[in-house]
Amino acid sequence: MALDGNPVKGRGSGVQPANRFLRAEQGIVHWEGIDEPLEDARPTRYLIEEPRTIVNRVNSPDLPFVYSMNPYQGCEHGCAYCYARPTHEYWGYSAGLDFEQVILVKRNAPELLERQLRHRKWEAAPISISGGTDPYQPIERKERITRSLLEVALAFRQPVSVITKNALVLRDADLLGELAALGLAQVAISLTTLDEELRRVLEPRTSTAANRLRTIRSLTDAGVPVMVMVAPIIPALNEHELPDLLEAAAAAGALTAGYTVLRANGAVAQVFETWLRAHFPDRARKILAQTSALHGGQISDHLAGRRMRGEGAFAQNVNRLFTVLRNRHFPHAAAPALRCDLFRPPPQGQLGLFDG
């Protein structure tokens, strides 16, 4: 059931794109027979989900990890461009407001991870905590599932990486520091804009840029290797900030940086275009046209090796500028490789991870 497309306070999406897997949609029917939109001010709902596994194998040449795990499905951060939005359709929800308002909480994730790491066929390889949705979104403050996953990783000497745009990760600087001291952890901080007005509407429930830079500095001081992801670069919206973003990240202590360009896959196209026309009507056509030029005339691209960087003259310009800036601000641009040789399952019953 589509909303009217107007901005929803504190949310990134103003629409509910139809779920491609469902024949019927949920809505409110007026007593006179006039369809009404769903209430757009619903509070966030948290649903307990008990999956059978938590570690997923990743088969993508675009991504620098082989395994990932996501303690939550859906993300209250509400980023209008989020590539993970269509994953909510597999659970029977919309990639629009549902993705931000219906969060699936996997409380059994730590137990599942321990089971995976004790499996006789498990061969230690880095696991990314994220890849789908942010492991430090607001509900983590209460649930502490991500922290428990880090505790399991430390007990097993399992290498992990974390991707987030929330300063809440600093709560776990103690565990990340212990892991990093053994060469078992690194963190990627997503830094999209230094413009607080843009951040407030583009990524409505995320930490401010100032807090993310503070997070980089604090984690670095704790001995945790940190890289910055400028993701996504959006033509005519935040592309001009690239020099300032990399300079600020380097000054905060980041070791290196990476980037992706915008691609609006599946239902993300409707969510992002509606958001764009609501907040930036003066440049919406230009942004959409230049984004399409990055992907061969389509706003989305599923081809591995091209979808993250784009193609054409604009993509080449972005890549050249990024390369020059990275060489300038990160002359030794490299994060240390995670160690896999320290992996050792602790004796059964001695983890003590889930007390209290």
C-alpha cells in the first residue's frame, strides 16, 4: 500500500512499494469503500526471529569477505538508498517503511555462532558482522546481540570485521580492542556526508558525521584498525564532498578508505526516487540521469565487478579523483589482514558468555 510520497518524520522512505512475492497488500479500507494509506507514523516494531543458522557464505567478487552474519533484519537507520531494503521482501514485508519499522531480532544468534564455530568442518575465515543491515542500529543498545557475537569471537579467536555508521560501536571498544590486539578485528565506518542537513534526511536515524569521526578516533586510539567507506557516492548530491570526507577521515585516524557509487536495485529505485523528489526536487532529474549513466542507462546494476564502481566517463572521473585523494591522505593505504591461525574452540561449558 503506497503512502502519498511525502516525507515521514524520522524515516527515510515515504512509500511502501509492493512486495514482489505477494499477490495481496495490507491496507486500511474506509467504511465507504475508499482505500486509505497505511498510517505512516507507526512506532518501530521488534519481532523475535529464531533462524536455524546465522553465518552466511558470500559468493561475490565485489566483497572482501567470504562469510557474513546479521543479528537483525531490517534497519531503523532508514537510509533512503540502502541496497538491503529488498531483502525484507523475503520475510513478507515491504522494502519501504516496513524495512525501517519492522525489525527482526535474532536473539539466538550468539548460540548459533558458537554452534557454527564448533562444527568439525569449520575452517577459520573472517566473518563480517553486517553485510545486510547495521549491527549497531538503535535496538542493539538494548538487545546487545552484536556484543555477544564479539564475545563468542574472542573466546574462539575467530577473526571478524564490523561495518557500521553508528557510534554505538564504541560501547564495544573493549572487546574490539582485545580482538584487534590479536589481529582478529577491524571496523569499517560508513561516512556519507559532512552536511548535517543532508544527513538528517538521507540517513535519518544514524549518528552524525561528527560522532562518526569521533568514533574513528576513539577506536583507533583503542588499537582497532579502522577504514572508512564513502558509500554511496551520489551524483550531484554528495560527490563534491569527497575531498573533505577523505581528509576528515584521515585526520581522525582511519588507515584507508573505499567507496561505492549509488545503485538503486529493485524496490530501492522507487524508495529513493520518491525521497529525492520530496527533498531535492530542483536536482532530482539530474541526479537520476547521472546515476543511470553510471549503470548503462539503468538506475540499478547487478553485474559483479561493475555495480559498485559504475561505468562511463562519470565513473572514471570519480575513480581518478578518489585514487588521487586516497594516495594523498592515505599514502600507506592498507588495513592489516585478519589472522586465522589463532582459532581454537574453548572447552565446552567454559564460555560464560550469556550470563546476565
